[in-house]
Amino acid sequence: MGTTYFLQVYGCQMNFYEADLIRNILNATGFEEKNSPGAAEVLLIITCAVREHAEKRALGNFRQLLNLKKTGSARVIGILGCMAQRLQDTLINSFHADLVVGPDQYQRLPELINAAMNANRPQIAVELSDECYDRVHPVIQNRVSAYVTIMRGCSNFCSYCIVPHVRGKERSRPSEAILSEIDELTTQGVREIVLLGQNVLAYNYNEFDFCRLLAEIHKHPQIYRIRFITSHPRDLNERIVKTIATLPRICPQLHLPVQSGSDRILKLMNRGYTTEEYRNKVALLRKYLPEISLTTDVIVGFPTETEDDFCATLELMKSIRFDYAYMFKFSPRPGTPASLLTPTVPEDVIRERLLRLIEMQNQITRESNRAMLGKIYEILIEGKSPRGRGCMGRTPQGKVVVLDEPLPAGSLVNVKIVEVRGWTPKGEIVFSNASAPHSPEIRPNFSHQHAGG
Ligand code: SF4
């Protein structure tokens, strides 16, 4: 039996994707994954560094694993990912990690783990490089939907963001590597691809741009749905919007982080657009894709944010009416320009503004879900419902819908929304092609049929 490992994942979709890459790298060299930390010789945590809160949570968990090392079978404990890249040898000197590995060094994991075990000395590998893991395909387990990274790093340097500092400069993965990974995923039952990158709209590999990449993936007969995250508003243009509108298997869903409704704050954030430009892009999207679901990110309490700046954010959110928003308190990240800006906004003011924003957005999200009542949507079933005996799936707009029927994952069904329980719409089947293998020819052209989301 090979060396056993346990892998705990925190953070964004990119971390979950990279966890599957790490599984491939380790399993291919004879390591064996265990589901419980108590049963493994190597304990690994892959973490995020974008917010202080996420780092604190991961470090708290790391301490618990450290106790297991004292009492259980674990011999090596390691931290991987963005926080490893940010804190580097502090994790060895102050937190007693045996292994610290940044996002561009996962290929060296087998060698580093063996060295940490055999030499009984901490190992660190945090050099940034052009690594794109072209030849490593993630291990996926019984999933209908899978992430595929198309870009790594970021060169935008938004003033509050740690990502360019811990993931290096923006680079696009070769298109052949992406298409071959998607090919392999379909042989394992994957029917929905979510393209990942910090700024996917800027994809460009040897003049092969994002629109061309979408068109190539769209030709794959086994792929029913294509989604992508994250899109930078500055890079969204009419050509991209038209491509989404003309290729029916590209889902009418876009995550377009606005971050603030104040032009002054957007400038301080170095976001590269004004609120007017942002609104114009939303209008363009809704012109070509009236049924599109829009989600966003907002930061509250960015240094110097006044009540007027915050009210501008409220007003923007109220007028655009996003289907969902991820709303965060500003989290100063050491080493970023925003962490040096003053005056900072008092904690109680930030909390109060955030609550006002959440309350308003929750109302809009509830109304957006309630607007689904009585409408028909095509659902791709992803698995069992978290509660009850039925199943759950998603609309093309990305909304989760639960059904009472226990349908197999991968089925495509048309459902009518008959109830909205709390946040979650419930559907009843009105037409099913679950028993027939899906083919694009028989697929109802949903994205241009229904006003949804
Ligand atoms: S676009 Fe801005 S917020 Fe997004 S990863 Fe790059 S620097 Fe960070």
C-alpha cells in the first residue's frame, strides 16, 4: 500500500479544481487518498488568502490537524495554495507546518512529501512560474458538472486583491490542453463544463481567443452546457455577448463583479471601469439575452467609503437587480495598496452598511426566485436532493431546483416551477428525455424559449 493522504479544501472554485489536480498527481505516484484525517499519514490543507477570515478559519483547522499529528497516524502536515504562497516560511516557523507548497509547485508534491517524511525536515516550494498543468487532468468522481481551468494568475492588480501577488501573472492554458481535458471528462459522464479563471474573458492563447474557445467547446456533442467564471466587466464586449447569445449551449448566466457603485471608489480599487460603463454592459447583455441571470460581488467599507459612496452602491444594486450577490466586508490584505489607504471605515459602520445591503439584495433575490413560479425550465439533474428522496438540478441560469422524483444525474428534464420553498424553487416534470441519451438535435433550445431567473 502507498503512503496515505487526507486533503481538506477551502476557498474558491479554483481551489476545488486544483484539489482534483493534486489527487491526480499523488494517485499517479502511488499515494492513496483517505476520507478521514485520522486514517492518513499525510494531512494536506489547500486554502485561500483572499480574505483574512478565510485564512483564520483554515489556520484554526490546521491547528486541529496538528493535534492529530501528535496523537495519530499522521507524519507530515502541509499547507498548499494561496495562503502557503503568501505566508511562506512563517507557516513553518510559527505554525510548525512540515510542508508549504504554492499554487505553481504541485507537480513536486510527491517528491516534497517523501523528503519531509524521510529527511524529517520541513519542505517549502513557493516559486511562481508559467505552470499551467497542461498534462495533468483532475480526478473527478461521479460528477455531471466539472470545472476546467482555462487561465491561471491575474495581471489586473485591483488595489485590494492578493491574487496577482500569490498566483502570478495572467496566462492562458493551451487550447489543445483544454479541449483534450474536456474530451476526457465527457468519457467520465461530465455533461456540463464550468470554465475557470480569474479573468476568463481575456483568454488568449496564440490568437485563439475566448469566443473561439467557446465555439470549439460548443461543437462537442457530449457537452450539454457551458458556463464560465469570473468575468471582468472591462473585458466584456459586444462580440462576446453575441457569441453567448448565438451558441445555445452556453448558459445565459454571468457573474460580473461590480464591487462598488461609486466611481470614486472604483477608481481607488483600480477596477478600470466606471458605473456608467458597467451599466451599459449590463444593458448590452439584457438586449441580446433578456433571460440572462446576473450575479455580482460587492465590497462594503473600502477605505474612505462615505455614506454617499455606499448609497451609490445601494442605488446601483437596486436598479440593476442582480439575481444574487456575494457581499463582503473589506478585508485588508498585507502587501496590497488598499491595505495602506486611510481613513478606514469603522467596523460598526461597515457592519451596519453590509446588513442594509444584504437585506435589500435578499429581497431582490427572493423576488427573482418567485418570478420563476409557473414558468418552464430545462433542468440538468446533478444528484440527490440534500433533503428528501428526490433530486436536484440547475436551470440554464444556474438556479438550483429540487424535484420529488429521484432522477439519475445527467438527465435533462423540463420542469414547471410549482413552489418556491424558502430560497429554493421546486419543480414538477412536464416533459422528460431522461431515458434517452441527450443529443443536441433533440435538446429543446431553452435559452431562447423562456424568460427565466
Ligand atoms: S481581476 Fe482584480 S479582483 Fe479579480 S483576481 Fe484579478 S486582481 Fe483580483
